[in-house]
Amino acid sequence: MVAWLTRAFGPAHVQLAEEVVQDALVKALQQWPHTGVPDNPSAWLMRVARNGAIDVLRRHKAFRERARDVEASLARPPGSRPLDGAAGAVGDDELRMIFMCCHPSLTPETRVALSLQLACGFNAREIGRALLTAEPAIAQRLVRAKRTLRDSGVSLDMPDKHDLQARLASVLEVIYLMFNEGYASAGADLIREDLCREALRLGRALAANPLTATPATHALVALIALQSSRLAARLDDAGNLVRLEEQDRSRWDQRLVALGFHHFAAASTGDAMSPYHPQAAIAALHAGAESAADTPWPAILARYDELMALAPSSVVALNRAIAVARVHGAPAALDALAPLEDAPELHRYHLYWSTRAQLLEEAGDVTRARDCYARALSCPCSEGERRFLQRRAERTAAARHTIQ
């Protein structure tokens, strides 16, 4: 809705578009409890937002001269747009919004943060979680970014081929982070399938476009499809998290597995290697294993080594430690984690502490494992993750009592 209205108002008035959408949502919250949810809630919201936008046109002098053009744009439903004439033109409103947010006048970090808010609907807390950055810093970054967009006079028109390619890396990162938030949400629901589906849709739209169908794009789509294939098995009937090695693999969506392997093959063309390639390869190795016992951990560890060479980060090192444990044992994995003790971005990251706890537990140090689970529980996380951590902490405490 924000992308649709920004297309009509122009990027200089993105704040106005957000306000109109918020007004429509408030009206829904006020009316639907009394009148019932409409048969087509999306159409209801779009209609209310459009009416609100027309009211804005009538009140604001800035729109009077081009009111006819704006109303014509509002008359077209979201996602529709005349072809730009150039082969491969991108017509998706959300993708156009992301490409606009990835304007070269903004820093790479700001491009991603702004896209996550305007095109993906993330709040500052969710963006901070995705980028491992404090929420106040994200809020300031967003304010500055919107001011830059307003003052620079950018448009939602797609950039030329050269500029589009320059922005594509940031666009892919946005889609990647959107999927990650859906796959392990910070909200009440551990999984947000709507975000996972939208990330896959946007990625496939890029992969179908001759201008953006790069090996990196195909690798990202492969990763998202292969990871999404496991969504139905990630939670039990009570909504509790199920670890990968404990999942019922018969519940994995084989259509998405096939789609993932299709794009993984397409990603193998060309000489360029992106960070999404080894991640897609890791997902493919898991998908190809008939059981947890058949998982080829040495090959997975090798792919993590490639990923560390391409895009080293504390989170990659954290995930790599699990593969080290499966190949060389928990003590070696704990040694691999030692350099991360000085990474401040991990001190409030629950997965860092829960991974340390798991490895300590496997190494037989249940006392320190219990302490790490306590640290994990003190960090921000979803309710589903909190329940999982609580169960693990209680099991570790019981094991420590038994040993004593």
C-alpha cells in the first residue's frame, strides 16, 4: 500500500503515503470489530487508503497542479503499471520501492534499513534485530534517509541498466533479510509465512527478469526456496520449535525443494560467486540428505569456510561452529567460538548464547551450559524461541542435578 501510494504521490511524499496507510489501518481496527471483517479485506483497505489519498489531494496545494495525474495513478490497482518500453522493465510496485530506497545517495546500510521499513513493513526494532544494530540508531538512520530522499528528488522510475545492476546487491540483501525475519520472527509467531512467501515472490520476479537474473539472484531464490520447504516441519502441533535434526522430513515441501534445486543449477552459470551461493549449497546439502544421520557435515563445513572467505561475519562464524562440532567435536567448536567473545553485537543475541550452551552441554559442561541458557533467555527473542530455550535450560538443570 505504501509503495502504491508513493508511486502516485512521488517519493518526496513517502511520509504522507505512510500516514494515509496508517489512517486506513486505524479505521479498520475501529470498524471491523463492530461491522465484521469484509469479504475482501485487502480491497477494503486499498479503497479506504485511496479515498484518504484523494482527500489529501484536495487539501494540499502541492498536489493541485498535478492532481489529475495522481488520481489517474491511484485508479490503477497496486502492482499494475504501463510497460516502460524497455525489455525487462520491472513493474512490481514493491520491487520499484526497494530499488528506489537503494538509491546511491544513501549508504548501503541505510538503503537496506529504509527498504525494510517502506517496502517490507518492518519497524525499527525488527530492523535492528535484522542488522544487529540498536533500535535508536536505526530510527535516526531512517529519519535521515527520508530527508535525503525528499531533498534529492528521486523518482520511482526504474534506473537504467548500469544503475540497476549497481543497486541490485542491496535489493537482494533486503529480500534476504525479509526472508530471515519471516523464517525466525521476533514477534509472537516464531514463523511469519507471509514474509517468507513475499521474499520468494520478489526473488522469483527478479530471477525472471533478464536485467536482474544474475547468478546471485538465482542463488538467493534457491536458498529461500530450500529453506522455505522446511517451514511446515519447523513447529510441532503445540507451536514449539523443532530443531533441524529432529524434523519429520516427510513434511518438507518437495515442490519447493525442486524449485530450489532448479535455481541452484541456474546460479552455477558464470564466474561470479556471491555469499548466497555457499548458503544455497548448504541448504541443498541438507535437502539432499535422506535423514539427519546422512547429513554430509564435512561438505557443509567446507561451504561455511567459503562463506567466511566471501562474507566474514560473527553470525556466519556462529553458524559455522555447529558444523565444526559435527565434524571435529564440541571442544573444537568452542575453540572456534572463542574469538566471538569480543563481538559486542552478539552479547544481546540469543542464538550466540544458546549455541554456546548447546556446545557446552555436548562437551559435558552442564554448569556453564545452564549459565549460557540463562544469558540467552535474558536476550530479546520471540515467544516460541523463549519456550524452546526454557525447555533446554530446564533439561540442562535437571542433568546437572542428576550428575551432582
